[in-house]
Amino acid sequence: MIDFSKLDKTIHEKGRLGIMTLLASRVEPWPFQDLKGELDMSDGNLITHLRTLEQAGYISGEKLTGDGRPQTLYVLTKPGRKAFEDYLAILEQILNLGK
């Protein structure tokens, strides 16, 4: 029997699931503007979801300043990658049950 309550509610929201999926898809950090473009989110909406994931310890952001426009780069943390893998494993069990 699958325990549906094990689905991580921090990740399960559509916007946060999109962020986690993109960050897990590559090793290099994602700039805020690239996440915004891929997810088609407003600045405020994206910032809110990023802040929730940072507070959970699932992602980290690093603000870079230099010659050009400042930008913030985001990556999955080690606990974030583990939480995402656990989330996917439970989701896979749910999907297999429905087949």
C-alpha cells in the first residue's frame, strides 16, 4: 500500500515541482532569468517559490555582481536532491499503481 502522505508537499506544488525538476536536470546553476523563462512565471511568483524551497533547504541561491547586471544563480542542495529523488520514487509507485 502506498502512503500518499509521504509525497513532499513542499515539492508537490506545480511551480516548485517545475523549479526542482529544472534544477535537477543539469549540474550547472540556473540563473533566475532562465528559470523565469522556462517556467513562464512572474518575478514575484518565482521568488515566492524559490524562497519556500530555500527555507526548506532544498535549493540555494548565490547572488553575483560584476560588470553587468547582477544575477542570482540557483542549484539543488544535497538534501534537496535527496528529497526530489524520494519524491519521484513515491510518485513512480503511485503511477505504477494506476496502470
